[in-house]
Amino acid sequence: MASERQISVGGVTIGGGAPVVVQSMTLTKTHDVEATTAQIAALEEVRLLEQLGFHDFKISVKSSHVPTMIRAYRRLSERVPYPLHLGVTEAGTPFSGSIKSAVGMGALLVDGIGDTMRVSLTADPVEEVRTAFEILKALGLRERGPIMIACPSCGRDNVGVQTLAEEVEERLHAYPQHFEVAVLGCAVNGPGEAGDADFGIAGGRDVGFVYAHGRVLKKVSSDILIDELFDEIDRWIEDGMHRPKRLKMAKPAALAMAEASLIPLE
């Protein structure tokens, strides 16, 4: 269950229904006390603090073993009212560590358990914060920066969707605004996936399509497809980020695709 008590740390509100807070650490060399204190089972420390009349604290029972970490936090959340700091400690490299962190903390956050979090990666702390916010965005708990969806590689991919998606994702890092962008490797999925996002692109060998708010905006040469996408995003932001009312697509996807192919090349 979610924590009941709310505390303030340096002006940041934690617990008691406040948004989940992201933490990180410096790269300074310190004694490794975390591994030791993690083994001390935590309720005894809580009782000691309560006996001293101190209640403004949060609790962490991090573990590098994901199932153990999940079980520990679930049991603790049932027995104490205090904010909980989540983490899969010493999770590893950005690839494996991000997966372990997403599985461990995501399983708890989706049930309302956890008030602050740290993604512990063998990497620049900036990557830790970025991964933490991606976890929160995936669960709909925080809105910070864009969300990108991309289709998997398949036999219809004739533009190199992985390269396309990676370039779009990299450029999206510069945007603090919250919106959704779809990146697709062919026109087949365009009327669906790209149509649901604020913006989208569907690539092709020679030409691609730019989508905005559920409709095809333009057909452009593939070599300027990404630039055209971001031109439209920038224009939309400058105009106040107004989202037009969505209309249900009455036409079959095949017909919508056929009509989009008839749009003059810009």
C-alpha cells in the first residue's frame, strides 16, 4: 500500500501521495556501507527512531536481487506508514541495469509502493536520472519530456527503422515538453500507430509521410523526413501546443494509405 506519512527533504515533498521523486548520487569515492546496512531486516531501526520521537524519515531496503527487493518492499509497505525509497542496488550496466530496475521498481510503483527512487547504473548519473524518468513515464506517473513509440523491425522495413528511431530519440532529448511521437519503418502501420500519437513519421525507400494529430500532414523525400517532423513539432510548440479534437477514422486503413500516396511530394 502507498505510504501515509509525508515528509519534506530540502524543500521536496516526499510520500503521502506526492509525485515519485527521482534521486541519484555523485561519483565521489565513499565507503560501501549500503551493502552492509541493507542486511540490517529495517523495522528495528524504525522502532528506534519512533522511540526517540523522530518521524521525518524514509526507508530503503534495496537489494541487487530483484525478487528479494520486490518482496521486501511489499512486506515493509504493509507494516509502516513512512515513505519508501526504491532501488535495485548495483543493478549493472545501462542495458541490464535498466531492465532490472524497470522490472523491480515498476512492479512496486504500479501498485502505489514507493516515493523516491534511484536507478543504480554503472554509468554517468545523468543516465540514471534519464532511465528513472522513462520508468515513471511508462507507468503514467510523471510527464517529463516526449514519449516515443517505434515499430519493431520486420520484413516490410525498407528504410532502416532502428536508425530512424535512434536519431529521432536523440533529438527528442532536447525537448522538455510532454508529447508523443511515433516512428514507423513503413506506411502499413501509419494510419494506426502514427495516427494515435501527436506526431509520427512512416518511412519508405524514397518518400515518407509526416503525421500530426491523427492525419497525414505531408509526403516528403526520405532524406528530409526527420527534419520535416521536427519542423512541425517546433511550429506546434510555438503555437501553444493545441491538440485538435480527434475524429474517428471512418475509412479503412488501406483506403487511407492509398489516399496518402496521392499527396504531392513536397
